[in-house]
Amino acid sequence: MFQQQKSYQAKNFGPHFFETIGPNAPKWYVVDANDQVVGRIATVIARVITGKHKPTYTRHVDTGDFLVVLNADKIVFTRNKWDSKLYRKHTGFVGGLKTFTARQMLKRNPEEILREAVWGMTNKTSLARHQMKKLKLYLTSEHPHQAQNPQALPLAATRRTVVAKK
């Protein structure tokens, strides 16, 4: 007879959606977005904050880690997306559609470009909204999270093209 191995399934812990202590507690990582392509680094960020880089990933539980992204205003687009990519938002009033190009968005609110890209790669649920709070974007190379002792993102969680570009 073949005996099946027991599998691990993460569990919700109180109001946090994640285990606060123990081996499955979220870790803090730091990534430098200087000269990184928006879509390529957004896929890495989405994987880390949702927890898909861990073997204990469970889709209905927040198993992701915190991620500090530095130099979020120094991201790049490929080809001519600075002028052709459009960001839209609606005020809620009739005729209230506002449209911005990526270049205008970089001048107005640079971290919103990366936040929108990561949000587009997550499920649109209350859990995903909670996971987006684990993403900390900063325009400089300084951040206020030194007390959490953030580590560099391990190579296993990143794509080769994001790491190799310098």
C-alpha cells in the first residue's frame, strides 16, 4: 500500500491574514528598481507579495513577504511606451475620465506606475488589497524600514533578466 504524504496548508491567524511568528512569518526584502523594465520587475514583486515564491503558498491565505522597492522613479519602459501607454482614472462624475501618458504619470506620481503594474498582476480580491499593503515604494535609495532588517531578494525569487541588468 502506498501511504500518501501529508501536505502543509497555511492558515489565517487573527486579523493579520498571515502568521505573525514562526517559520512562515513574512520576511522583509529590498529591491532596487533603478533601470529595471516595469513589467519585468512587476512580475517579481507580485510573486513575492502574494507568496508564490514559497513552497507553502496557499491561494486563500496571505503567505507573501514585505517588499521595499527603492528608486521607483528610475524605472524604464521598452520601445515607445512613455508616450503611447495610457493610464486612466475616473472621478465618478459624468465626463470625469482622466487620461495620462506614462511620461505625465512619471512627473505627477512616479510610484503609481509600478503600483498599477503590480496591481494588474494580482487577483482583484480583498486578500490582494491586503497584500498590496506589503509593497513599500520609495523614490530614493533611503527607506524608513531599517528596524525590520530587510534582506536582498534571493535569486530564487527573481527572474534572471531583472538581476542581470545593471
